[in-house]
Amino acid sequence: MLNRRQFLTATLAFTSLSVLGMSACSNSPNHANIAKSSKVIALGDSLTFGYGATPDTAYPTVLAQKTGWQIDNAGINGDTSAGVLARVDKIIAQNPKLILLGIGGNDVLRRVNPSETTSNINQTLDKIKSANIPVVLIAEPYFSTSALFSSASDNPIYETIAKEKNVPLFAKGDGGWSDILSDKSLKSDQIHANAQGYAKFADNLYEFLKKQGFA
């Protein structure tokens, strides 16, 4: 039988191991690894398309080289959250192993009500999740005057959406678009990256996907 000192020692040791185990679990990847040559779709607007650079320097192309995935670039210049919602069923029908969703910047430029943008993105995510396809939400900047000429910040709707829908969010601080578009040397104009910017974004997203367990 354990005496009091032995009991306390054993209890402390068990507690320490439990805490370490919980920490290890919390730092472990959350998602299944996606095999090389798998089909992945990058769905979005001009930042996905690669406006301001060339097709071979758009972030989906650069990311494909890093991951070994077959990444289809489904970015359309000028597209909005309503446009993506209208075409997401065709994207889902291709049965990709992952969808990278970045949309909403043009909604701000066109002064679409944030509640409408939020609703469109939520519906898009619901459709993707209902098809059991993993998705990563990519935050886009809120294109205010300060964002256009100095430091960009994410539109706050993305953090709320990601929490409510329980999807990974690639955002400012991870190396997302607001980080890229706050650096003049990485921009082709006020709201688009250049080839170096798209390459840097792809590098950062690749690291994020590895942490999540996808890559």
C-alpha cells in the first residue's frame, strides 16, 4: 500500500504526464495527409487567378510544385462571394481532396453588405462540408484607404465564419494576403500581388497546410 508521500508523488507524476499528453495532442496535425498527385482546387477571385503576374507564377501553380498535388486554378478575376456560391456545385462535382477557398475582396470593393457576403461564404462552406470535402478558408483584406496605401488588415468576417463553421483559416499572421499586400515589394498594384508576392504566399500557405496535416 502506498504511504502518503508515495501517493502524492505518484499523483503529481500522473498529472504531469497527462498535461504533456494533452499538449502533444493539441500540437498534433488536425487533418489527414493528402497524397501526392491528388486533385485539389483553388477557388476564388483574382488573387487566386494570379492577376498581376503570369499563370505559371500564380499561387496555385507554385503550391502544386511544393506539394505534388494537381491543383486546378478556379480563380476568376472580379468574382464575388455570390459568384463562387453559384459555381461551387460544379467544383464539388469534380470530387477534389481539398478546396482552398479565398473570396470576398471584390464584395468590399463593390460595397456588398457584409451580412450578404457572410451568408454566401457560409452557404458555400456548407455545400463543401456536406460533400465531405476538406476546405481551408483564406482571409482577404478589407480594402480600406489604409489597406490600399499602407498596412492591410483582414476583413473581420473570416474569423467569425471560420469559428462558426469549424474550418481552418489562413489569415494575417500566418503569411496570408494581408501580410503580402502590406509589403510594397510584393505588390503589382494596390490590391494584387506580383510574382514574388504570389510565391511568398504559396510558401506561407504550404507551411500552414503542413501544420494542419494536409501536406
